[in-house]
Amino acid sequence: MIRRRPAVFVFGWLVLALLGCGKDADLGRAEAPTKHEPIKSIRGPGEFASGSSSANKQSGLRRLPPDLRSRKDGSDWPGFLGPTGDGKSPEKGILAPWPKEGLKLVWQRKLGEGYCMPSVSRGRLFIFDRQGDLATLTCVHSETGRFLWKFEYPTDYEDHYGYSNGPRCCPVVDEDRVYLFGPEGMLHCVRVEDGQPLWKVNTTREFGVVQNFFGVGSTPVIEGDLLLAQIGGSPPDSGNFPSLDQRGNGSGIVAFDKYTGQVRYRITDELASYAGPVLATIGGRRWCFVFARGGLVGFEPNSGNVDFHFPWRSRLLESVNAANPVVFGDHVLISEAYGPGSALLQVQPGKCQLVWSDAERARDKALQAHWVTPIYHDGFVYGDSGRHTSTAELRCIEAATGTVRWRRRGLGHVSLLWIDGHFIALTEFGELLLLKANPERYEEISRMEVRDADGEPLLEYPAWAAPIVSHGLLYVRGKDRLVCLELIPLSKP
């Protein structure tokens, strides 16, 4: 998902005064499940489909779709920030440096409105965009761009600030199913093989969601049989626009049965942000961390039992928490760009402890991540810092202390992907960079503009989505185009 720079936001930084770290009284238990509208027979795109009953949960009844890949090495990219959810690819053997003429262009595709990157699974690429008044999931062959099928539903989302009316959340692929979360709050589950819809939930209507500044933009995650999503509903008397005194109604985070869409539990009075839930195993226990609108929530994802709530938000109304939490060891780093900056927490069951914080640093904060999730590697965190293009810096900080090791200005906002000891960086103006992961200095290996056969640039501003890699192919997105490049050449027989 790509979060946007709000052009109407007021300048200035305000330090968050209140820091808390403990179990809130209203956060300690998961609320009882609720029902939503029943499954109906399929009549066309956007309707419910039969066949998504609990019987499909039985392992013997789920069939993986055929694998369409010819590239057998590498890994799929099934959801936001990749197979490990941290913006890092396990693939090896990238071209470094890049050829003088740049990476080979494999295919390209014109896109509709939206900011999200595709997901890739078993030779299929799923791209979610808006075409006219239809939110559209298109499935193509990941290696050639050949069209396979599409699923559509009507959408009337209108952005309050004049940004794109298309999706912000990337598709989430889980075995034989794909999950979509549209900017208007429609949550859909469709079948991987042919796009047949299986279930849907209108989360805005069901949970009383007041439209966030830029609509829905937090990509859900799968944990076991659950789909975990930020919802953030409010009581009926909450009005039609966010406010500083807006309250929640206990649906801050909702766990849906991934097979049926039924609610398994709901927790917290938090409102929704643009950061996605992050799953991790710490000390032999599963955790989920959600950097919600008002701060970080840590909880056990299967039960919904909340361990802590750590307040962290600018006092500006028009501010957002948008970068995912960064988890390493038993530590969690959160970062935002409108006031308090970053904080590092050490977590354990039932509580967390503040290690260091930018709140006391009036101006020179360690890191102020806007929408780009920073990436941790070997004791250091690399990330885009700053709220505006003119002041944005690519930074490397020491994770344990927040000490800035180096900074690079003049690139505008930069999105990152780590692979094979390098970072692939995409500037918001559409330029691709290959950087060495070096904590001592900014080390640029290669750079290129992506152009077609006639020499015309293919990636236009705003290129705000982080690059992804699957089975040696690099996918990058500009304003209205998806481009596939060969990053790892096919090995010879």
C-alpha cells in the first residue's frame, strides 16, 4: 500500500508528551464474535459465492492451483512487504552492477488508479487498481504479463484530499484464495484460479467506520485460519470526518475467519492507520504488532489477548501513522513523520519497555518515516526520513541507539527493497538505484531510468510503491504503469 503526502497539512513538528507502556483496561480482552450478512449464491462479480463454508477448511478439500512458473528458483511475493513481511527478499544472484543499458525490460502494463504493488504466487501476478467506477483485481501470468482473468466490483470512494481514488492495499494471496481490501472498506475473498468471489464484508457499514483521511490503506495479514485487519470503527454519533476526540467502538483490529468472513474476535478502541499488521515469533510465542492511529498495539494473534498499548502520534489532527513496525529480536521500532518521530521498544508478554525515543529530540530526530517502511539489516535500520520531498533523506541509523550513521539528500522520497546484500531503491520520480547495504556510507552501485523501446520513460511521479522481486523478476510501479525487469538472469541448463 502506498500512503500519500497530504499537501494540505500544516507545517511544524509537535512532540508527543504522553508516553505509555502497559495494558489498557479496555484492551485486555477479545470481544465476542459477531455475525455479518450470510453467504449467498454467486450471480456475478461482487456477489457472494457458495462453496466457502467451513467444510473447505478441511485440509483434504483445499487444492492448490496449478503452478504456471517456468522460473523455478526464487520465492513468491504473496503480500505486502514480501514473504517475510519486512521488505527483504531471500533470493540470490542479482546483477550487480547493472549493465550499462540497464536491466532488461520483460513486459509492462498500463494501470488504472491506485498506489499498491501487486502480489505474486505460483506464476500468477495479482494487481488491484481502479478503472472508472470499478475496483478491479487483474490476474496475469507473472513472467509474461499475459491476461488470465479479472474480478470487479463497483466503488464510489472519493478521496477527501484529491489524491487517487484507487486502492492502497495490495492483494494478499493465501494458497487458493486472494483477499482484497478496497479504499471504501470492502473486504473481498476470491479464488486464485479464476477470480470467482467467495465472500465479502462491507467493513464501513458493519463496523461504523468514519472515512480516514485517505480511505482504507492498511493491508491485512494471514495468521493460521485468521485474516487480521485494521478496521477502526466508531459509534453512530461520530460524524463524517476524523476529529481529535473521535472514539472507537472496540473494532480497532478485527480477526475474520479467512474461509467465511465471519468475525472471530475484535479488540481495542483504536482507529485505523495506514500501517499493516506485522507478525513475529518472539521467545517462542506468536505476536502481532499494529501501529494504529494512536499508537502501537501488541497482542497474541490467535486469541486476541492484548499485551500492551503504547501511545505514539502527533498532536496534529491531519497526521498519519503509515510505516509498518520494524521487528528484530525482541525489539520493535515505530516511526512517523509528523511530530514524535521514532521509538524503540523491547517487548515481552504483558508489557513493553521504552529503549530510546525521538520525543526528547526537538529537531534532529533519528528517523521520521512517512509511508515507506524502514528495513532492518545486521544491527542497522535503513529508511526514508522526512515529511516533504524537499527535505526527505535516505538514512541509516544504528538500531540499538538511534544514532544516525549517514544521510543522503536530493533523491526525494525513496522506497526500498533489500536483496542479496543490496538495496533496490525507487525514487518517487521513477529512477531506480542499486545501493550496497553499507552502514558506513551511502554506496551507490548503479542507477537507471526505465524506458521503453522508443526511449520514453515508463515510470512517472508519483512512484510511491516499494519494488518487489519474485523468481528473479523485479516489478516496479509508477503513477499508471507496472514494469517487469529481469534482475536475476535465468541460469543456463
